[in-house]
Amino acid sequence: MAAFAGPEIERLIALLAKLPGMGPRSARRAALALLKRREALLIPLAAALAETADKVRSCSICGTPDTRDPCSICSDPARDNSLICVVEEAGALWAMERSGAFRGKYHVLGGLLSALDGVGPDALRVTELVGRTRGGEASEVILALPATVDGQTTAHYIAERLAGSGVSITSLARGVPVGGELDWLDDGTIVQALRARRPT
Amino acid sequence: MAAFAGPEIERLIALLAKLPGMGPRSARRAALALLKRREALLIPLAAALAETADKVRSCSICGTPDTRDPCSICSDPARDNSLICVVEEAGALWAMERSGAFRGKYHVLGGLLSALDGVGPDALRVTELVGRTRGGEASEVILALPATVDGQTTAHYIAERLAGSGVSITSLARGVPVGGELDWLDDGTIVQALRARRPT
């Protein structure tokens, strides 16, 4: 593909096509946009990627990618050490931070248990989480994991591993999302929202 | 956005969001994928972009991006010098090449005339095209421009500029695309396909 454009562009397209949401066609469009906007996009993006590869590491405490270690959140004295929010990936952490509703610390698992994908407990940062709860500062672990089979399997596994540690283990509430029309919601969500109904 | 992840990641997300088809959300997903796949994706993509920025230039004859000047197509002795296919961008050239149906040379305009976007004739490589047809080798200029108002305005402008040069000027046929159900085609295409009907 695009061999007539030289191996460099061909290789660039092949790599762009590996990004989530990209395919061969959108990768070609992206490569063209980069070639057209050499000074404004191609060179800055090359530099940003090189800098990220060079400077960004996983935080040794929570596992989130950052240029600092411990990361900005772990080293922020204003944040509550007694709350640890467990997330699958940094993307979930960023979503929690955008909500502005959480002022505790995080723990990034780096994935979910998955029999299908062959992801076992050793691939996740659960032992590190157990170690953090042993430190004595944490009083609550909030499991902010996806409401999927893998997410819930992982939640149960973590709850088991933390049993007896003395910290309380909670999960994000399930229910009707803000702006959610009942008509468009799946049955499972309606069942959970009904079970967890609260006085208005 | 994502300021808690350090300015490098924030900047990377902002640049990724400028790629066509990407928005803030998909740029975050792409950045996460890059961070997760450091060795397999982040470092190779940084290198591919740097190499492209470093080596790829526009061909001084046809304007297509390539590491060679003249480009691989312009310097290919097996290709027919008497045919010049005029395209808007390298993306259209790549599409023509994928079809495998054209063995002549190309001329990349670098855009289309657009009153709305303020693109005038000087922004396009039309004078270079006129110069190429004066060389004497070209006998036909094929306008492979989009079937849009800007595409057709540009086609008319080029036809005017080439008038009296002695080369014949043709355009890609309009009609029902392969696999095209009449039910889903716009009226304009049906009108053109009917007008240009041919004996079966």
C-alpha cells in the first residue's frame, strides 16, 4: 500500500493505522494531513511523541503515566490519602479527574482480569494495591471499574484480596445516567436503578 | 484537560486531536494506547514522524510527497509521459495508484479553487502544469478532480489555461459506482449516468 510514496510514508501510515479508532483509510488521511501541515503538525507531533517517550514513566505508587515519580496526584499534599480509587487504565483516571468529584488518590490496575484474553492476577497491579492498604493511611478503596463481566470479575477478586485488611470496599453506584432516557437504556441498568432506588 | 498527566501528555493529546477524524476523546484514547504500547507503537511512531519530516519533500515535477526528487513515479521510465493525470491531493493519487488502472504521470494541484476558503489560482500548481504540457511530451491531460462545485470550477479553470496548448483534456467518467444500488444514489448521479449511457 502506498509503496509509490516511499517506505517512510508507508511505514508512517502502517503505524498510524494501529491507533485506536484508526484504520488504513483514516491513517492515510492522517498521513496526508501531516504531510500538508509539516511545520504546524508533523514536526510538533514528532517532537511531542519523542518527548513523551523520553520523559513519561509510570508512577511507582499508583501506576499512572506522568513525567514525575511519584506522579502529580500522589505527590499532591492537598489530596486525601484515606481514599484510594481503583481504575482500569489512566483513561478512567482522567475521566474521574474531569468530573472534579474525587479528591483522594488513585490506583491504576493496568487492565482487567480476562479469561478470554489470558490476563491473570499477576498482570495487574493488585499486590501493589494490597501493599498500599497495609500502610495504614487508607480507610476506603473505591472500585471504579467498568460494569462488564471482566470489570466485575476483577472487582470481586480485589475485594477478596483486600478482605481482612480493615479498609472498607465500595463501588461506583449503578443507575440511570444523567440525561438518560429510560426508553434507550438497557434492561440491566433499569433493573439496577430500580433495586437501588432512593427516596426523592 | 488532562493537566494532571503532565504538560507533555496534554500537548500530545492536543496535537493528536488535530488529525482528521480525531477529536479530544479519540485523541485521549490514542495517547493512552501510545503510552501503553511504548516500545511497539510510541517510539516507532515518533521515529517514523521524525524521519518523514526529515526526508519527505514535494516532487519538483508533479508535487507529490516522496523521499526522492523527482519522485518514484516521475522517475519511472516505464510510465507513459504522454498522459498527465491531474489530482487535488496526494490522497487522490494514491487512490488512482491502488486502482492499478493508470500508467501515466501525475500532477498534484495542492488544493482546489475555492471562493469560500479564499483559494485562488496562485495557490495551486497550475502554472507548473501549463509548463509541463509545453514540454511537448504530453498529449492528454486527464482531470481526476472531485465532482463538487470547487472540483468542477477548478477543472474549468485548468481547461481554460490549457486551451491552445494542443493537448486533449478529458475528465473521469461520471456514473453509477460499482456495487451502487440505484435506490441509494443521488439524483445528480442518475441524471449523469443516464445522459452518458452506453450500448451494452
